Amino acid sequence: MAYSPLPMAMVEGTDYLVHEVNAAFCQLIGKSRDDLIGKPFAERVPATAGTLALLERVYRTGKPESHTELQPPAPPLLIPLYWSYVMWAVPAADNRTAEVVIQVTETVRFDNQATAMNEALMLSAVRQHELADAADASNAQLQVEITKHIRTARELQEARTILQLQAGELERVVQERTAELRESIVDLEAFSYSVAHDLRAPVRSIRGFTTFALELCTEKGDPDPEVIVFLNKVIRAAARMDQLIQDVLTLSAISRERLAFSAVDVDALVRLLIEERPELAAPQAEIKIEGSLHAMQAHEASLTQCLTNLLGNAVKFVPAGLVPRVRIWTEELPFPVTTALDLDSGSPFTPNRAKVPMVRMWFEDNGIGIAPESQERIFEIFHRLHTQAEYEGTGIGLAIVRKAIERMGGRVGVVSEPGKGSRFWLELPKA
Ligand code: ADP
């Protein structure tokens, strides 16, 4: 009995004094062993009259009995408690009951747990219901969002398609216009070229016949001085016109021609130019080449034209009576530059772009210099800062230089101050 997990007690005598209890019984009753032993059962245990009657019957008859009774709920527990009693009589030597063993089982915990479980089940059912409702609601919301998303995606796709169509259309129009533009530029260039070309023949005739007339006049003797002056004026005007036409043709050719690039030995080219042209050689001018000039990647004929024009200007625009002094040198630029090489003259709109090392070439003169506000404009066609009487020229030379250098993937510029000479420079890819 002492080790039984079920609450058990033994009572004896007519007063049912508690004779023995086990730990489970003490725990159930909520009293200590000392508080129970030797005390009347009815006094220490909250048993009902029914239980005491049962005990008395077992005592009297000696037969085991059992019953379950409801214990009135006591605070803080307001749940009804069910106690089940089983009683056995322990007979003495004379066969009369000496003691009664009482076993008590409390069913409250089971009921309690069952209720709690029921409650929990109910709660979880409610919760499940709520969750299902919430899931339904969020599903519906999700459905709305998905529909919205699908609609937006569709609209986006439609917009993209429209945009693509428009871009394609735009590209087509641009291509069409570009082709038209290219065609009219080619037509215009061909037209101006043929006009300029055709003009040369009559101008040459005028110049030739006027020279002839002048010769005849002087041969016949006693020519009218006024006639001589007029004839000379016609010859000079015709010569100037011829020069103009020639320059326009050169510019046109530089703009239209197919450019074949090669490594040009600039050092040799400059020295040859100086040798060939008397106005560039001593005593007319002093041209000094510093060090050996870098080779460049260029169209040789175009570069020759540029060098001729720049050197020609360097020795031309000096104050009267001063011997032109020109210094030429090259330097490699520290960083490669993205250039547009116009390899194919037929497609000036699609130049090839590349990052290449560049060389800058300098032409420093001791000339009259150029005011800052004119330094950009002198590269425009026909832009001159002087009269024909001061310095001869057509105003096309620098336009040719810029056009040619740009088509070869380079740049051109000037650094100058009036009265302090000029430094023209050009940049081209290094060979
Ligand atoms: P042109 O030499 O036939 O006049 P350019 O196009 O070569 O035409 O030059 C345009 C103008 O730029 C010149 O008329 C001149 O006023 C100015 N210029 C060009 N080179 C120099 C220079 N080295 N020094 C001073 N002025 C210059």
C-alpha cells in the first residue's frame, strides 16, 4: 500500500480512526501524514454522508463496496470533482472486521483535461474557421492583385510593342531621310564640283587671251598705258579666280574622296615640302624642325595638303619686312583618344570609332598673331581677317585643313595672341 500510485488509507475502530495512509492519499487530501494518522476519517477527509454510510456498511458486512460521489466544487476550482471510493474489509481472527482499506480515485483531472481538450478543440475549430476565412480573404485579395499584375504586364507589353513599332518606324524614316540627304549632298557636291570644274576653262581662256592681248599691245609698240593697266587687272583677277576655283575643288575633293590610310613618314614629308617650295626655304624663311617628327597614320595626299597650307600661312602672315621664322615639332599625347576614322568617304555618317594613341604636331610662327575671338572662325570657309591688299588668299586653306584632319580622325586648333605669333597644331593617330 505504501508504494501504490493510487491514494489509499486504512481506518480502524468504531470511530474509523485513520491507521495508515500512503503518499498519494496525502497528496490528494492535501494534508500531511501526521495530520491524518490517529484522526477520525470523517473529520479529516471531505467525505459525504454517502461515503461514511458506505464505510459503515463495509465495516458491518465485511463485503467490499464502491461508489462515486460528487464533491462540491470549492474555490478556486469551480469544476465539479468526482471521487470514486473502493473499500475492502480486513477481517480479524474472530472473523469480524478489524480494519477497512479505502482507495480513492479522483476523476476531476480527467474531466478537467477532457473539458480543456474540448475547449481547445472547439477553440481550434473556431480558429481553423477564422484561419480559413482569413485565407479565403487573402486568396481573394491575391487573386485581385494577380489580375491587376497580369493586366499591368499586358499593358506594359502592349506599350513596349507600340514603342518598338514606333522606334522601328522612326528608324526607317531616319534611314530614308538620311539616304535622301546623302543623295542630295552627293548631287550637290557633284553639281558644285562640275560647276567649279567647268568654270576653270573659261577663266583660263580669259587669262590666256588677256595675256596674249597684252603681249600684242607691247609688241606693236606705243601701247596705251591705261589699256595695259586694265589688261593687267583682268589677268590678276582671272588668276585669283582660278586660284579660288582650284581651292574650292580641293576642298570638295578632300570632302568626297575615299581616304586610304597608311603610316606617313611626316619627318621626310615636311623636309621634302620645304625643299620643293622656295617661299619656305632660306633666305625667304627660316624653318626649324625640332628632333625627328613622329610618323602618323593618315591619307598622305590630304596630309600633304594640310602641311602645305599651314606652312604657307606661317610664312605669309608676318609683318612686312620680317623674315618668317617657323618651328615645327611633334609630341605623343599621354592618353589614347577615341577618334572617328572616316575610312570610307561614301559614308560620312558612320565613322569607325576607336581608341588610339595620338601624335600632336606644332607649327609655331613669329607672325602677326590672331585675336582670341577669331581663332575659331578662321577655320570656316572664306573667313579672312585681312584684305587682299594686305595678305593674298582665298580664305579656304584652313577649312581644307580642318576637313581633312577631321576625316582622318584628328583635330586641329590654334593658340595665339595678336602681335606674338601663332602656334597651330594638329592631332592624328600615331603610326
Ligand atoms: P587664306 O590664307 O587664304 O587667307 P586660310 O583659311 O588659310 O585662308 O586662313 C584664314 C585666315 O586665318 C587668314 O586670312 C588669316 O587671317 C588667318 N591666319 C591663318 N594662318 C595664320 C597665321 N599663321 N597667322 C596669322 N593669321 C593667320
